[in-house]
Amino acid sequence: QQQVKQSPQSLIVQKGGISIINCAYENTAFDYFPWYQQFPGKGPALLIAIRPDVSEKKEGRFTISFNKSAKQFSLHIMDSQPGDSATYFCAASIEGGSYIPTFGRGTSLIVHP
Amino acid sequence: DGGITQSPKYLFRKEGQNVTLSCEQNLNHDAMYWYRQDPGQGLRLIYYSQIVNDFQKGDIAEGYSVSREKKESFPLTVTSAQKNPTAFYLCASSSNTDTQYFGPGTRLTVL
């Protein structure tokens, strides 16, 4: 049973456009929602994360929007650049507990110059 | 320079051989994890350990084994029982269950 559903599986945008990746979760006990960025042949690295006490978090061109009632969260990449081309994973976990993080299946983003 | 190291970067295995992938961290993290990554499959959890001398099976543990004799080290053995071991293997660690820090990965190919 997939507890975090991520979409789309792949995404192609033009340079300067907005990239949007969505995730939906089922377990209402989740209280930590990170996004990881992975370049080809490398390990994933934390990009940005949010906790459910806020509805939005912005770091530079990257923004997480969180909708607790809908159990959804999304990553927005503004002014997308070719260097943003990577695979993005959302995840959900229970902070400080023994629950193992659940990852979405990933979104392959290609930004054309 | 803190972080997670994995070795080797590339590994080739003949059918029927066991191979061991190394994972070391100097972040003083209690928890360590092994994931397998296949194209389009995301990250699948093989084994995890939250304390020295203890580890738990993940979603796809069959054909794999681990040990956790030291806090810094969490080696993964891919045994001959693993029928389709060709994949990208990622080790991660965390101080609790929120942010995970990943190593650079080992790409295993069966010849």
C-alpha cells in the first residue's frame, strides 16, 4: 500500500517556467514532510521541508504548499532553470518517533533551455 | 568534513557470488538505512537500524543481510539468493526519523 502518492511521474518545463509536483498522503499522524532532490548518479539531498503548523514555506525559488485538510502538499519551483533538472522525491514521517519515512515514487524533472 | 561515504562506487558481481557494500557515517547518527533504487521504482527500503546491534527488515529484505556492530558502520551484503540484484544502492542516516542524509550510492551490476 503506497502511503504517499506523488505526481506526475515526469515533467518537462521550459526555462523560466513554474514546475509543480504534488504529493498526497493517507496517514494523519505524519507531521514532517521533506522534499529531496537527486541528480543522476548521486544520492538524494534534502531540498526543503515543512511541518503542518504552517501552510507554506519558501526558500529561494522553491516553495512547499501544505493543505492539512486535503492531506496534500506540493513543491513549486519558480523560474525553473536547466540546473534544476533532477528527480524529486517527497516524503512523510512522524518526527522523533520510530516510524520510518515513507517516500513518494519520484518525479523526473527536465527543464529545457 | 562530516557525511556518509559508500564504497565502492561501482561493483560488478558474477552470478552466485555474495558481495558486501560499505556504508560509513561520521555524523554521530543513531539510525542508518539501506535503500534500493530502480528506474521508476523510487526508493525501496531494504533494512534499517536504529541502534547498534539491532536492525529490522524493510520492504524488500529477501536476499540481503546487514550488521550493525558499530554506530558508524552499516554494511549490506547482497547474497546469491537475491535474484535480481542489479540496482543503485543508497545508504542513509538520521539522528531521528525526520531528515535523512544519503550517501553517494553504489551501482551494482551482475555480469
